[in-house]
Amino acid sequence: MSAANPGWLDSIRLATLALGEAIAGVANPTIRLGVTGLSRSGKTVFTTALVHHLVMGTALPLLRASAEGRIARARLSPQPDQAVPRFAYETHLAALTGPDRHWPQSTRRISELRLDIDFERQGGWRSGPSTLTLDIVDYPGEWLLDLGLLDISYGEWCRRALADARKPHRLPLAGQWLDLIKGLNPQGEADEAVALAASEAFKAYLAALRADPEMVAVTPPGRFLMPGDLEGSPALTFAPLDIPADGVAAIGTLAGLMQARFEAYKNVVARPFFRDHFARLDRQIVLVDVLAALDSGPTALADLEAALGDALSALSVGRNSLWSSLFSPRIDRVLFAATKADHIHHAEHERLEKIMEMIVGRALGRAAGSGAEVRAMAFAAVRATREVRVEDRGKSLPAIAGMPEAGEVVGKDRFDGQTEAAVFPGELPANPATVFDRAAPRWHVRAPRFRPPLLQPDAGGRLPTLPHLRLDRALDFLMGDKLT
């Protein structure tokens, strides 16, 4: 059974849900939008900014329905899934716009929010007022990568995890775990203490990957670092062992114990997530901090390329028919978005998009054959900088200016979080293929972490909406066709 092809009981359940949603959608269209991305890619900021601009009625020129004045209003409504935490929109907006403005906490669990958008249809036989219901499902990108586990065996997962850990750039972080499993006998007697020690060492390696700015943490299982209520459970207490990919793990052995828990993880964690949430998505945006990966070098970019390719393989993408809508729902639009475009000058944005397109090249090609629309884009959901010119050795350079966070260093200056700085972040290569060439010089784009923008109230004491870069372009691709 693959992630895209659940068992017959799950198929009946999904069909029942889809049929109910289809009947409700005859009068008012509905979109379930999945929002995800790897750690520090800006998921929470994107969702907050999306809701903020629609609720506030911001003019969004690149969202056609807004440009044509056909959006009457947008309002938050009770979410349909009572067992899913609500996305803390108000808390996150207060973090971005409050007196001590700061970036909201990262996504560490699934959450949901419903937005009803009243709009006027373009014309024709359907002309007149209508409402688009937008259900936003925000979840960690590491959970998306977990779906790739559903179709592989424990032995194959071990082979992949060990091969990744033994890569030269990862070996220093994986050394302690690799040394530990060298002394383990997979065919020896199952031992709970040994399993726990191996699992903790493997989790420490995953945590080091995430913390290292030179790495891209793309190794599942994603819940190992976000255990929630499952912390300490057997389903989260296993690790790869050095066994053949096609080997048989006998019951009662250490390998047999690890294999059973690997299968439990799929059944208890990954498969329910797919069944209850992922299989019902219509649209998906995957946020990627391309600039951070670029700064880490070709090896990190290759890891990211492979991970995003695997992620799209896990997505059930394609054009929906009536039959597929009921029994095998598909995601018909996927956006891969390079975030934090405000950390470079606008003259570099086209190059950033080209690099994003190269990273997801395999994914774009695969989706094209399925009938799904997949696009790569560069944007900033909240713009923290403005563009300026700086002088350097008699040259005027295009630069960005903003307020670095406390402790950030620019040149020889360490900032206190209250002082603005102008920086020249560097340039991206004209030929995007260069960034994947290990023999070519490393490309660096250096910019400090900036605080969210300072919003100045108007004469009536009202704050302006959060500035952005092409957020409206992203929204038009993700839902513009449903606002016609």
C-alpha cells in the first residue's frame, strides 16, 4: 500500500468525506490548503500574513480577484476539524506587530484555520455573490518527509539512513551514533536498554543536523524531534542498524525489535496523518529557505533537491476527475516557494527563482505528466527590509536595510536590536547550475537576521498592513482560479 493508495477501509472513509465536501461545494467552493516547509522556512509567518491581508482587505494587485475589486470581505470561521488545534493567528500577528515585535514560534505540530472569503463571480451563468471557504492546514515539513517511509521496508530505510550519515559532510555529526551501532549485533537478543541507547544516539544526530547551519535536515522520521504525546513510546524508540536492505529480521532479535517499531511508527504516526489530513488536501505550498541552503554549499543543495523530490513523490498530485475526487483525491496545484527574498536585492530575485526551479526540477517534471500544476517562485510573506545603495571603495552597490536582531553582527558591528543597518548581501550566480558544482567557488549570500518591520500608525492610530514581496502572486496561483 502506497501513501497515494490507502487501503479500502481508508478509501471508503475518504470517499465519504469527499462526497460530503463536494455536495457542500456546489454552492460554495472549498479549498484545503496545506502549508509546510522544513525548519525555519517561514511557515507560520506565511499563514499569518495570508490571513492578515485577506481579513484586513489589503489591496493585492497580483491576486486578480482583489485587483478587480471582487473580494468583498474575508472573515475567520470555526474550523471543521474539532480534534485539530487551531492555528494561533492572533498570537502570531501580535508577535509580528507588537511593541517588542519578533518572529513567531516555529511550527511544531499540525494546526488549522478556516477563512470564508465573500466575493463576486466574474460573470456568465454563475455571476453573482459567492463564498470561497479556505481551510488552511499548517504542519511541519518533516512530517511530509515521513510519508516517504510508507512504501519502504525497515532494511531499506536503514540503508538510506546509514548512507546519508556516512557522507563526508555529515560524518562528524553522526560519529557517536555510528560508533555505537558498530558494536551492536542486529541478530542478537532484543534488549530494551540497547534499543533505547541506539535511539537516543540517533536522535542526537538528527538534532545536530537541524542545529547546524551548514546542513539541511531532511532525514526522517520527523516526529523523533517533535514527539508530542508519543514521547517515550516504543513507536518512537528505534534506530537504523547496519543490516542488508533485503535482509530478514527475525522475531526476538534486536533487528526484529527495531523493525517492529519502525512498522509501528508508520501505522501509528505516518499513516494516520496521511489518512486524516494529507489525503484531503487540494492545494499545497512547500516553503524553502533556499538562501540558507545556498550558503551551506553544493552538498546541502543536493540533499535538499533529493528531499523535495521524495516529498513530491509522496504527494498524491494530478488533475482531479469526479471519480478521483471521491475515491483518490489529488493535489492539483503545488507551489515550491523560495522564502526570505527580502534578504537580497530585487535584481537578484529572478536568479533566486531559477535556482529554486533547478532544485525542484525533478519534481516539476514528474508533476507535469500527472496533470498537476507545479510552480517555483521567490517571495517574502513579510518584508523586513527596504532597498538602498551603499558605497564601497568608490562603488555604489545595491543593498538592503533593516533592523538586525539583537546579537547579530554586520562587519565589525554587533547590533542591539534597536539600530538599523544597511548591508550588501552579495550576488547570486547568473548561471544557476553553478551552485551545484562542487568544483566551483562557493556562493555566499550574507545577510543578518532582521527583526520584523516597524509599523508606524496613521493619524487615527491604525497600523498599516504588513509589507510583503509577491505574496499576492503566490495567492493567485494557489486559489485565484476559485475566485472567478
